[in-house]
Amino acid sequence: MKKNIYLFLFACICVLILAALPRSIEFLNRNYLFGFDQGKHWLAAKSIVVDHKFPLIGDEVGGAQGGFFQGSGWYYLLAIAFILFGGDPYGGIVLIFMLSVGLIAMFMALFKSYLGKKEIVTAGMLLAIAPILISNARFVWPPFVIPFLTVLYLFFVYNVLLKKYVHIIPVFFTIGLMAHFEIATAGTLFISTMILYVCYIVYEKIPVKYLFFGLVGFILPLFPLLIFDIRHDFLNTKGIIEMFTGSKTGPITTEAYIKIVANHWMIFYDEFFRAFQMLFLPKIVISGLLIAGTLSLLLDKRVPFLKKKFVAFLFISPISLFLVFLLFKSNVWAWWIPELTVIYIVLMAMVLVYGWQKGLIMRGLILVITGLMMFSYIKTTYSFLSKELFDYGGVHKIKGKTDALDIIYRDAKNTQFGLLIFTPPIYTYPYDYLLWWYGKNRYGYIPPYEKKNIFYLLIEPDEGQPWRHKGWIETVIKDGAILDSWVLPSGFIIEKRML
């Protein structure tokens, strides 16, 4: 008995090592993406910790289709990293790395009493080598928290299927939390889950009061957004309705709607295969195995009914979610459905373990499939580590930005100067933050964005329109004799000017 426990623990540790290796590149080299979104979010974290301003809302989203706001939870989560790392944006990389590896550890810990050890280890392995989860762990962005929350969501769903109906509250509470990281995910998953939940209530003859419990659970984490909405004439509610109904964009023609549905299908199709290592596997093999294996498991009278209910939930959830998105009369984006990666992988793990019990031929097929997945993982991980661990990067990574600031500060030699910045997104959020955190801490000075006697131009060329900054110089800058200039290995251009 103890030997089996030790083997299980050893397998779990191996799974976590598999997860950590490709996710650790930015964690180790400390050269991470620090762009528009990262700068904006770290400024928000600074505002909480340093300026003691506590927002009720997060990023504005929706655009012309019906603007509204995300929840502010991402800002507060970053504020914790801000405190722990003294404002160093590297804290965000540590946070996202821990969440990405942590979701696997949490899955294995939470489900160890519910699923078999083979299912736990198989699901953990597939989560560890999932290409999309590896990619997401390498830069800091709010939707990448959602797979972590999805593990909690599935755990509470499983408990509901165990007829522990009190867990209905945390099921919907977890969905509400997702609105703080991607509100489109929370909204669509809420509708999808509610549809399945109502069907389950009718099937199991559950008291209707539990429907109310679900609504309360969903609303609780949205309380700050509701306060904001009440104060601002229900701006968010109106924006969400306009986004789904398309009332701002006008009537949709049949041809346009067909294109929209095609976009939805493409996103769901691509994100399904990004959940698995597909380098050496035909897509038909993975999709065929999952569909055939699921149906076989559901029809097998020897499989416990509880397991069938959970598998049915996992299988129906993406279908239900796709049908919900059909109500949305515009294109969707991949980061609106990050929860599906975890759902696909848990379902695949249960299918693989079920198939393993079906004789030597199925075992051979499963060994080939998992072996090719592992080979794909090894090949891509080796490529990542050999090529990117020591990669300097360009204008988008932190070292390129801080090296550019070092050149300006050192050239200025402790004298005050002005700084004007060109960046394709126009807004200078990452530079605003770095000048406050890096420039002030290292050099004791934050230059004003103005033309002083001596001022510098820091230019981040537009990769799509490399001539664009010249128009900025000719129309916005105009003044000043060029004293010196640099073209850095990162791609940044610096000019020193004097009025």
C-alpha cells in the first residue's frame, strides 16, 4: 500500500517537473514581455499600493460594440506581487508561473479522492505539456488566471454531482471571479452553466431554491462592478446588452452572420487542438479518440453513473458554450474561452484511462499517442530552452527597455533632461511605469515628457510601418539640434537633442 502511495507521489512530482521546465524560461532569465497591457496593469497596481486608490473596475472592453469594464480583481492580484517584489514587474512572471504550475498541483490534490490515480496522473501530465498553457505561462495577462479557476470550477461541479448541493454556490462564485480576469469568459460560461444546471435541476428534482443560491454565488464577486453600475446609470449592463444584441452595429445580414459563425468555429477548432501536443499527430486521431472514447464510456453499463455524469458534463460543456456564443453577433477571440483547455484535457485523461482497460490493442494505441505527445513536448521544450533561455529579445521585452533607459540616464550624467517617447500604441504605459520604478530607484530622477534644454527621444519603431516615427519627429518634435544618436541591438532608436 505504501509503495503505491510513494509511486503516486513520485509520478506527481515528475508531472510538476514536466510542467515547470518549459514554463520557467522568463522565470529564470528575467527577460519577459513588458508591453502596453503589462505597463497599464502595473500602473494600476502602483495606484493601489502607493497612491491608495482602490478601483471598483478594471480594463475597459467591448469597444464600439458596447463598451463596459472588467472586474478589478486582476489589479489587486498584481498589487500583491507589487508588495512582495517591491514594484519589480518580475513579480508578475513569478505569479503567472506559480498559477500555471499550481493549477496542476491543485488539480491532483483536489481530485485525488474522486478520480483514480491513473486519471489524476494522466490529466496532470496532459496539463503539464499542453502547448497553450505553456505559452500562457510565459507572459503576464489576466485571462491566463482563468485555467487555475477552472480547476476549482470543475471540483465544485463534481461535488454538485455528488449531490452536495451546497457547492452550487462556489460553482457560480468561481464563474463570477472570472469576470475579474476576462468578463466575456464569465458571462458566457455563466449562461452555459446555468442552462446545464437548470436541466440538471429538472432531472434530479432538486429544490428550486438552489437556483437562487447559484445566482447569489455569481453576484457576490461582482459586487464592486454592481456598485459602479448603480453609480453610473448601469453603464456596464447596457454595454453588455449592446454587445450581444449588436444594437450599436445595426442589423446583421445572413451573409455576415455566416462569416461570424465561421469565426466562432475557427476559434473553437483551433483552441481544441492547442490543448494537446500535435506536432506528430493527425488531428483526426485526437478528435476521433475523444469523441469515440467519450461515447463508448457513456454507453458502458460497467462505468459508475457518477463518472458518466461528470464525463457527460465535460463533453457537453464546450458544445453548450459554442451555442451560447452563437448569440454573440461579432467575432470572438481565443482568450475568451481559456477554461475549455482544462475541460478538454480532463475529459481526454478519463478517456485514455478508460481505453487502457480495453485490451492490448487499445493499450498499444494509447501508448503510441501519448508517446508521440511526449516526443513533441521534448522537441518543443528543447527548442524553447536552447533558443530562448538566453535570447535578448527586442523592444517588447524588459531588458531592451531598461537598457535603453540606462543609455539615456548614463549619457545625461546626473543632469536633468526631458524625454519624449514614440511607441506604436501611442500610450506610453510601460515607459511611465519603468521611469517610476527603474529610473527613479536606480538614478533618482523621473524626466518630464517635455522639451527641456537637453532632451532625448526614445523611439520604439513600428514593425508594420517602420517609417511611422519619422512623421512623429517631423510634426510633433520639430525642434532641437541632434547632438548624438544610437540604434540599439534591441531595435530602439535614441536621439539626444538640444534646443
